[in-house]
Amino acid sequence: MVHILALPPPPPPPPPSFRSIPPQRHPFKKRGKITPPSPPPQPSFGSIPRRRRYFFKKRSKNPPPPPPPPPSFGPSLPWIKRRKINPSLRSSINKDMSLIQKNMLTWYLLTLVMRHKLQTRNQQPEETREEWVISIKDKMEQTLREDATTSWERLCIYRVPQYLQENDNKSYFPQTVSLGPYHHGKDHLLPMDRHKWRAVNMIMARTKQGIEMYLDAMKELEERARACYEGPIGLSSNKFTEMLVLDGCFVLELFRGADLGFLELGYDRNDPVFAMRGSMHSIQRDMVMLENQLPLFVLNRLLELQLGPQNQTGLVAQLAIRFFDPLMPTDESLTKTNQSNIGKDKFFNPIADKDKEELHCLDVFRRSLLRPSTKPEPRLSRRKWSWKTRVADKRQQQLIHCVTELREAGIKFKKRKTDRFWDIRFKNGYLEIPKLLIHDGTKSLFSNLIAFEQRHIDSSNDITSYIIFMDNLIDSAQDVSYLHYCGIIEHWLGSDLEVADLFNRLCQEVAFDPQNSYLSQLSNKVDRYYSRKWNVMKAVLKHKYFNNPWAYFSFFAALVLLVLTLFQSFFSVYPYFKPPS
């Protein structure tokens, strides 16, 4: 039998005391702070048996108090709830801040070190007068040694001046293939080196010869070839010789492939380079750049090793003309007109008045553009030219007025039927200009031809004269449009404004004297015709009053009526003075 021990009932609460009741205050008086009533007393554990005391503690245990709030870093605002920061996030923030401070400290220390170095460098003691004089003498002796090893007479492959490169670098620097030492080894031109070695292997396999013969031949020409380039060449003797063999064989394969056909030379029909594909145009454009040339005697020597020395004089020049025929800015192709007569025409010699060993492909191409006709026109003799006047003078670069002004003066434009684009004629008020073809490679072609004429003292300025003449004629898109209407200009650019901009930019910073131009006499004739007032009056009458056929009919009708009126008046008055008998 289980005895249940009953707890004694708690004692009754004490009766309320009147002193603990706060007195009633007046409703309009300020109320004081009301103290909350004290909690009832807890039962003492002494009156509870030990056996039941443990159970009572388990039943009456209160929940643990909440943790203390985190310390605040700013003023306590009751209307803003503060977010609790994750301890892991706080540690990552602290690490990032410490890393940033470390980097800032590192940069600060590096700045201090660099500043200290600059200060110590500037504070180096100045050299004495004797040391200064010795350093100047060393520089003078070094220049004398360089001049002694440089042959200025054979210099024919120049670097484009910096003042010409500022307008357009792409027109002067190769984009597909490098020839010569100036651009040898550039990263964007290295993919073509593989095809150069393919050309060398094809030549060796076709001729059954060894590469040693070609290397020895180029080794003999190394000194002469170096003399053709401007400035010191950074390639060693072996590297320079290897470059001559590699680039020369590549050029000759292109020349012979364009003449005989690449299939005859052993290349596949779908070859990526040695085929008449779209990439051939970019290769041709790179091969007529001034800084991308090989001496012509190098190509002649390599061709002699392949074909033998018999009847090979001038063959490379003829092959070059056939290869660069698509770049001709003329209406009629050289292939259709005079290609069969190359070598037979006594009026054309691409290396006339010049030692062939000092030429290159750009010079040969330029001479093919300037070949004289079978009945050459009289022109200013070179003996009257003075090289002292070849100074850039912007006040004297006006050869002729623009198309709009010449039309107002009564000058008419007419297309001349010839493939020599520079052969311009003025006769009986008609300015006859051959047709000029303009494509995306025309700017690069004319830019390099002008640069060569500017640098080479023995060349004429015929191409420069023609470009400046066209630049004077074209001032706006309306001038280009009228020349296109006359059949003088045909272009494949975006608009007539681009053609006008092309000619206006080609002759910037160009040294030119109009009196040394082959077009000086023609310009004088046009100026005399332009200055006559009667021609101006005729042009005004034509453009303003007789600009359509109905104006002519009206004029002749009025003239006939005027004549009839005069006759009527005469016969009416005549009987009065002389009556009939």
C-alpha cells in the first residue's frame, strides 16, 4: 500500500494594508511613477521533503536567460532594428580588410623605394670635363665607323618617314607577307614563313639542286644587299643570308606561277597561297610597299641558278610587270595591250637610265606605269630641274583649280582613250584625262610610290605631280561625281566623298615644286584660258541661260522675230525717204 504524502496547504496571504494602496490623486495633477507590486514570495524548500524536493526542482525550472546583446558601435536608435552579424562573415570581413591594408602598405613601400632610386640617380655627381669630352669623341668615332661601312650610292630601299606614317600606318606596313629585313620576324607575318619554306622545297625538288648552292650565292651578295637598305640591320650574317634565299625563292615562285601557271610548277589547284585566289591580292599589295622590298640583283641571281644564265637579262622585271598587272590603275590592262611587246618595244625599258642592280620591284612597277607612248608628248626636260627646290612649300602646291571653278570658266572635261593614266592633255578648251580606276588598294599603292619619289634622289616626281594635280581638281564629292559622269573616274569605294578624302589625304606633308612637274606647261595653259573674261562670260551664259535645249529654241525664235521686225520697219520707212517716181 502506497502512502501519498500530501503537501501542507500554503498559508493564506496576509490581509491588505491600507498603507500599500496609493492615494487617489487629482486627475489634472501630474502623475508620478507607479511602482509595480512585488512578486509573491517563493515557497521555502525547507518545508518540502527531500524526496519530493528534487521533483519540484525539475518541474519548476525556468528557461535559461537570453544572451546579453552585442555591444553597440553607434548611438542607440529605438526605431532601427540592428541585424545580427554572422561570426563567420565578420571574420572574413576582417581578413579582407587586413589583406587590403597589406596591399596598400606594399604599394606605399614600393613607391618609397622608387622615389629613393630616382633621387639617388638625380643626385649622381656630374662627370668631369675630361670625361665629357672623351664621351663626345667616342660618339664621333662611332659615327665615322658607321659611315665608312655604309654605301650611300647603292641605297634604294628606304624607311617611310614618320611624318608620312602619321596619317595611315596600314598603307605602308605589310599585313600578310614580309620581304626584306625591316619587318622580318613580326608575329602577325610569321604564318607566311611556312609557305616560304614550301616554295624553297618545291624549287629544290624541281631543279634537283641543293640548298648549299643558293646559300653560297647569297653569301657573296650579302654586302651589296645590305648596302641597299637604310640604317643598320640587326640580323646576323647567316640570318640575313637565309632571309635572302627564303624571301627571294618565294617571290620568284609567285612571279613564275602568275606567268606559267601554278599547276605547271607542281602546286595543287586548291593551294592556299600559290594559286590565283583572293589572298593573292593582299600579297601583291604588300609586295609593292617601300619597306617590303628585295634588291633586284638578288632575284636575278636566284633565277639564274634555277634556269641558267642564258637569255635571262631583264626577265625578272618582265615577270614582275605581269604579276603586278591587276594593280594597274588604268582602264586598259597591260596584258591586253603591250604585254606581248615587252622586250621588243624600244620605247619601254623598265630599268632605263638606272643600273639594274640597284632597283627593286616597286621601282620596276613605277617605271611600267610611266612608260612613254609610241609618240611621246613634249614635256619639260629633266636637265632643267633643280633638286634644290624640292622643299615642302604649301603656298606653291596649286597646279590647277577645282572642277567646279573650271566648269564656271567654260573648261570642259573629256575622257582620253589611253592606258597611261598620267597622260593628260588640254586642247581647245577641253581637258582630256585618261580613265582612273580606284579600289581598296589604290591608296596604299600611290602612298608608297609617293614615298619612294620623296626619298630617292634620282627618281622623277611624275606620280607625285599627277596625284597633286588630281588633288587640286577634286575638292568635294560633287567634283568626283562630275568626273565619274564624264567617265574619267571609276571607283569601288563606298561613296564619292571617300574618293575626295582619299586624294586630299595622299599629298599631306609632301615636298613638291610645281615648276619641276611635267604638268607645269599644261597648268599654265589652263590658267591662261581660265583668266580670259570672255570665256567666263560664255560659261555663265551657257550655265544660266542656255542650260537646256528649249532655251536654244526660244533664243533662235526670238532672233528670227527680231530680224523680221527689223525688215518690216525698214521697208515701212524706206518709201518715206525715197518715194517711188
